[in-house]
Amino acid sequence: MTSTSTTGSTVSLPEDRDAHVPLARLVKVEMRKMLDTRAGFWLLVVIALLTVAAIGLFAVFAPDQDRTFDSFLGGAATPQGFLLPVLGVLLVTSEWGQRAALATFTLVPVRARVVAAKVLAALVIGTAAVLVAVVVAALVTAVRGGSNAWDAAGTSVLDATWMFALLQALGILQGLAFGMLFLNSAAAIVVFFVVPIVSSVVFNLVPALQDVAPWVDLGSAQAEWGGGGPVGNQGPPTAEAWAQLGTAGLIWIVLPLVLGGLRILRSEVK
């Protein structure tokens, strides 16, 4: 217990006052922070609109044999794959850019709990985006699906859904990790898009590196899963594909997430 004297009276403040705030409430607060900012709100709206538009356009212009559930879901992988990581970046950097982090860490001094809440909030938002894509893809498949629309190329509806969900979750976590690492929106977004692209180009253009590319380069590892989505994937991923995604994910997601978390825990809030 600590005591503070204010206008002749003594007020007692528990040192573990943030421990009384449930983690679920912290997650809700982090999600509200995203919705309450214009950038975050409109980014969520754009993600939803582009998801519907991508699936709708594919349904209109794709040939009959390509109008399958996994293809429709894969059509949503492009807009969500680009924009969900940006949402993850803003979930962290918007607070530091607007100096709201000072209020956050004053109310919840144990910063690790705030970091955990941000990670969970990012996964909840990513799950909501995936559900939108799955529902729209299912509706469009029921209306415009071609022959064998629900089980094409050995990829069942369940397989296509969980693979799509996993890749989108990895994307938003990578964006969150880069946001935590740089604590600046512009820097995090630029590095997030530029560095992986350069890495993929180098690993795929240099013949000596092509064999190790899926083990080190995240883009190459995700290509083994169907190019960033279930499209073209012949059934569930193999054990080798799992291992490649795991090693590349350690480099591009887990390592930045750990380093970014340490930076938040130790950074001075100004």
C-alpha cells in the first residue's frame, strides 16, 4: 500500500490496482481505441467493403470451374492480406502518436497486460474480418457456385476456412509486431511492406537461395499454402509446409513481436 497526502487527507492506492481490471475488459478497451479513431474505423469499413467487392467481382467474371468456395475465399485474401496488417500497426502506433500511451500505462502500470490485450484485440478483429469473408463466400457459393463448388481440388470448406483464418491471423500479428517494434505508423507500414518484398525478390531471384526461401522468407512459405490463401492448394498442408511456415513465422512475426514487446515494456512514455 502507498499513501499520498492531498489537501490534508490521506488517500491509499493499491500498488496492484491494475490487477483488478479483467483482461477481457482491457481487450474491449483496446478494440474501442481502434473504433474510436477515424483512421481505424474507416479502415475497418474499407476492409469489409473490399472483401465483399473482391468476392463479388470474382463471382461475376470467373469461369464456371473456378467459382468454388475456396476460390471465393481466396479472392478476399488480397484485400485482407494488405489491410489487416495495417490495422495491426495502427492498433499500437495510433496510441503512441497521440500520446495516449501515458494515460494507458498510468491506469494499467503493468505494461505486459496491455501488450497481451493488444495481441488479443488484434486476433479478435482479425477473426471478425475472416467471418465476414467466410459468410460472403458461402453465400456467393450457394448462389453462383459452379460444379463441385464446395469441395474443389481436394480442399474442403473446413480446410479452406481454417487455412484462410490462420494466414490472416499471422498477417495482423505481423503488422502488430512491426507497430510495436517501431512505435511509428509511417515507419512501421513502410518497413512492413518494403522489407518482405525485397526479401522475397532476393530469395527467388538468386538460384542459390531458392531452396531455402520457404524456410526463411515468409512470402515464399505462405506460397506453399496457395499464394497467401487457399486458392490452388491441393488439400491440407503437408508437414513440410507447416515446418516452413513455422520457421519463417519465427523470423518475421515472433521475433519482431518479442523485440517490440520488450521495447514497449522499457520505453519511456513522453
